[in-house]
Amino acid sequence: MNRRTRIIGQSQHTTAHSRRQGGGGNRRRGDDNTRDRDNNSRRNGHSSNLAAGNSDDQSVHTHESNSPRLPLQHRSWEASENRDSQSEHDCYTTQFPDSDSKSFTTVFGRAAERRISLIDENIGLNNVPCHILSLPDDVLFLIFTFLQPADLCHVGCVCRRFYYLTAQDTVWLQHAKRTAVVKQFSTSQPCSAKELCRVAPNWKLGRFKEGFAVKHKHRLMPWVQTTDDALWFSMGSNISCFKLHSSGQVCEVKERCLRGLQEDATRFCVKKDKVVSGCRDGSVYGWDTSGNLMFCYKQVHGSDTQCVDFTDSVIITGSRDATCKILPVEAPSDGSDVILQSFDAGERVWSLKISPCESFFAAGLAGCQDDPPIVLWDIGSGECVGQLSVNHRRGAGVLDLRFESPHELLTCGYDTFIRLWDLRTQRCVNQWEEPHDSALYCLESDGNNAILVGTARHGMVRLWDKRKTEPVQAYYSNSRTSPVYSLAMDYRHLYLALDVGLNVMDFSCGKTDKATAASGLRDATKQDSSHLRHTFKK
């Protein structure tokens, strides 16, 4: 539509409107108020013609004869006699029919789209690249940074290009850093930032599916550990190997089952291509990951070998006989004494870990004496380089510990506290107390902010965030009478070593039954209610 056509249409519509207003415009043509009314009529009439296709405007009708028009039965124009006192927006209103509002919206949208396309043709905008798909990728990435995760999922359904762009980690990293608590994943199962954001609400709200991958008749005290592609689980005198699938299924590899122990296995350690385990009779056994026995040190301790850890050259063991001993990884060929060094702990050694720098190790004691329950020994010299304690009470033994870095140590035990120690100052820098006053048997960390601890009651595991003082969530297994002796995890699964078998919790499914949901949300009521409402809306 050119400028000449619009002027002719305005003049004709003004004349017709003046006739309807007073039955002849000549009587009021000299009045100042009439001149203002005519100006308003020109503007209002022109807007009405553009919006509704008024039949009085012959010129506009001629140029837009093929343009679609909204059905008159779906429109009701309420004209006011005093248009000079109303704004352009108030001169007419559109009333949507109650019975067919959805179809009306569809018809109106299609008509508006065709009319806009005709206007683009008239003014020559069809050749201008103004569509959002014509924008470069870096501009679209910038636009996507302003969207929430739910909106990004909707945008990914628009077209293939948007699906590809919204699947990139560049878009999801900021949301993963803010929402994801558990971020640990193996190198054999790569995880995208989008997948972390998808699974994160399930960890926070306690949504999971569970089942026993392994179940045995007798009640035992098993231990579990995962590597990149395998899971190792002790059952009596055997240590079984299971292949981990991306779907969460656990399949036993019988060819790699570790046998040869005379008594039940206690705790074992898997590093690189070696597995070293303690035994109830005080012995220490070693295999390669293919299942071949490498060495067997008989009766190293006078009582059960409670815990072990090793490096490329030495093995360190802790026992119920209140000693820690250093053994060689390769047995001497001349038959000499295999015990390289011995440390007197003074009481039972429950747990033991070698630092990442491999220069010293930490031992968790039973805590039945007045001495601190955590002791640091130098591997080379055999000297005690530190003792850690805070508000120690007798019997508050340390059942498990883990190095976060060469200078950070996490511990848990009978005193119901998780503590984070700074080994440079040998002080406790943070602590978290179990709300139900349960002993803490084991702990696991993703190396970032998430801490998972297994408790002594109800087969319960609690998730903590280092940045918060309250727990994030609690997860109850099917075996409500068993302690959690050991646990392992990745960003989608939680593996629990219970007295009756290996329990697997899958957090990637997003579905659960009512009983599990109720138990999982039991502790979530302590969180901020507004945050929970916002999460459930998503």
C-alpha cells in the first residue's frame, strides 16, 4: 500500500464517518471542535481499516481484496459517540466468544500472519534477513543464556538447529553449576551439563528407582568400590566384579571373581590394575583386576586386618591389634621379612587412607582413650606428624575417612559428625551433624560440594552440600533394618553395601512410587517453602 492510496482511503472514510455522526458535515464544518473531531476520526478510521478491513474504505479494499478477513460473527466493535475524548485504544474493543475462543485465536493469528506478509511484500521486506534463524550461532548462544532450563527444553523442540545448539554444554554450564549437587562421573561414561541439570532435581527431591543387584542369604558386612567401568563387591570370602552399563544395570563378570581368602574379606582397595584386601584372619591378599592372585601375606596381624590402602610400591594395613604395618607390593624373592615398618596406634584401627601426595597416611582409631582419634604418620620416617581432635568423647571412633586434597581430610564416625579438616593448620574448618543422632559408618564425596554418608539405622543415606548447614535429602533403602556399611556413587546412581546384598538406586529415571517419594521428601520440609514450590512447578 503506497502513500497515495492511504491518503485517499483516509479522506473517504472521514467523509463517511462525518455523515454518520451528524447527518451532514456542512453544518459543523466551521466549528473548531468539529475540526478536532475530524482529525481524530481520520486517525481512528485509518486504524480500523488496517485492523479489520472496513468495507467503507474502497481503496484499501481494492489493494487488499485477497487478504483474509476475520469472520464478522467473531467480532463486536463497540463504537463510542464521543471518540474525541477517547484514545485510539479505547475506541473499539474485541470481544472473544466464550464457546470457541481457541478457534478464534487460531483464525486471528493466521489472518494477522498473512496480512503482515502482504505488508512486507508491499514495502520490500521479504529480502531482508530479519528471521531469528538467520542469526549466527554466537548471537543465539547469548540469547539462550537468558533462558531457564525448562525454556531451553522447549526451544530445543522448535527445529533441528535449535535442538543442536541447546544441547551444547555452553548453554547448560551456568545452570549445572547452580543446580547440580552431585557432579561425579566416570571417564568411561561421559556426562553432559544438560544431563546433570536433568538429574539434579531427582537428587534434591528424592526421586529414584531401586532394587537389589546382588542378594545373599546370610547377613554379612560387605564393602563396595567402583572404578571407571566396573564395580567390586565383597561377599564373604569372595570379591565379585560387576560390569557397569550406562543404563544402570549391573552384570557380574564371573571370570574376574577374586577367590582364595581363608576367611571373610574386610575392606579392600582397587587402584589401577590391582586389588588388595584384608582378611579376618589377619592376612593380606593381592590380585590383578583379571582375577589372578599376585601375593598372599599370611598372619600379618594378630587379629583381623580391618583396613588397607596401597601405592605403587607399598601396602599399609590397619588392624584390630592396634597396629599399622607397611608391606611391599612385590613379595621379596629371598624369603625375608615382609613387614617393612610397624606403627603402634595404641587402640583399634578402624580406617586408613594414604594422602594423594603419598608422603603420609591418616588412621582413624576407636577413640576409647583420651588420645585424639585421628593420627597422621609419615611413611618414610615412621614419625607421627599430627593428631586431630575436637571435643573428643570416649568411644567416638572414626569409622571412615577420605582425602579431598593433600591438605583436606573428611572424617565420620560414632560421634554423628562429618568433619572437614585443614591439615596445614590441623584444625576442623567445618562440621555437619547427623539430625537423627545415628552413627556414620561410611562416606563418599564427588570431590566438589556433595557428601554422601551411610548411617547405622534404617538403611539410610544422607546427602549434604558443603556450602549449607542443613542436609539436602535423605534416601531410605528397601532394607530398613540394615546399616549402610559402604557406598559408591556416580552422578546417576548410588550403590549401597547392605547386610543382605548390593542395593542400587537409580536417579536418572525421574519416577518413583508414593512410599519412596514420601520417605525421600521427609527431610525436604526443612528447606525453604518458596524454593520447593518453584522446583515443583518446574
